[in-house]
Amino acid sequence: MIDIRITPNKNELGKQAAALGAEAIRAAITRHGEATIIVATGASQFEMLQNLVVAEGIDWSKVTAFHLDEYVGLPESHPASFRGYLRERFLAPLAVKPAFNFVNGEGDPTAETQRLNALIAGRRIDLCFAGFGENCHLAFNDPPADFETEEPYIVVTLDEACRNQQFGEGWFESFEAVPEQAISMSIRQILKSELIVLSVPDARKAQAVKDALEGDVTPLHPASILQRHPNTVLFLDPPAASLLNKG
């Protein structure tokens, strides 16, 4: 069952999502002496990250972070690079940096997935920040998503709807410039997170929200798998929630 929280606006969405995440990080450090988190990127995470980096009481030196995905073949200097995004919006504002395991899409993607899989194998994941796409993707697991693979990171092919979203958000100068492949955390690895905090604003996500929450669990709507996760909290703004059944 997904805990759905509809917030007044995007700014409040970011505050509430960051507050819940910060609480989980502090609790993990208290309980285990450390915390491992997964950090998401994209336009949906702007407000959450702005609030997370100023959250009080987090000893970031005791945090290890992974991120969800990165384009294959895209240099970090490119405006759409998720490594660049996270260095700018997450790491740069922090006085004390967490240990961060970046996904590097510039080399051999198969070798990179093997490297990452060895790093994350067997780790307790206390918290995953995420969102989902206009096509209901979770990370870069576009429909039909692989619900079965046990590999933590996989190489995926991006569908047209996903690539259109990336172009439409202004990350690339043309649709053709959007890479066709990415390295993505797999569905099963995401589901291993003890808490999943989702930030999903904007009217353009409304159909995906409806499909994820009110439809069947199906690889055709990848985020629908979160219906089976025991501890997922979804933060929406009113436009993103606009197609949900009000009953």
C-alpha cells in the first residue's frame, strides 16, 4: 500500500519529502552508525534536494550514496549528465560530503554495471529517493520493465516517450541528441530499499500517477510495482493528483 500525500504546491512537496528522508537518514545513523541512500535526479527532485541539503542533524560523513541512473556515452560536462546534476545540487552545498558511488556511462556500460553491482551487493539500503516519468518509468526502467532481473544495475534502452520527456524538459537541444541507452538501477534493487520517498509534481505526470496507483501491477506501468512495497510514501502536488479517483 502506497502512502499518498497531496501537498499544496511543489515547494511544500519538496519540503515534506526532504523532511521525511532526513528523518530516515538520522534514524539509520542512530540505529546502525551509518546510512546508505539512493538519490534521484531530474526536474521532479529540485525542491526536495534544495531542502535536503539544509536539513539539520545529519552527519553526512556517515552516509554512503548511490544514484539511480545515467545516460550511456554522455560526458559529465553535458547539462543533462546526472553526475553533474548531483555534484551541483546535492554534493556542492554540503560542507561534509557523503561517500558517493557515481554511475559513469562514458566507458564500457557492461563493465560499469559489474563494478556498481559489486559495490551495492548485500548492502542494506535505508532510503531511496525517486520519482517516476511521464511514461510511468521508475528510474530508467521504461515499459515494459524487467520485474525479474536480480542484477542491481542494468543497461536499458530508452523508449520514445522517455526520450521525449528528457527533450521536453530542456536537457537536450534536440530529440535526436537524447541518448538511446542508459545504465539504470533495476526494479528489484529499488524495491530492496527499506523506505522509498517519491516526489512526483506537475500535471504532465497525472496519467502516470493514475496508472501507478489505480491500475494493475504490470511491467507496462513500471511504477505500479510500488503497490507491493511495504514502505513507500508518494508526495504529489494537486496537478499530479488531478486524475485520481476522489472516492
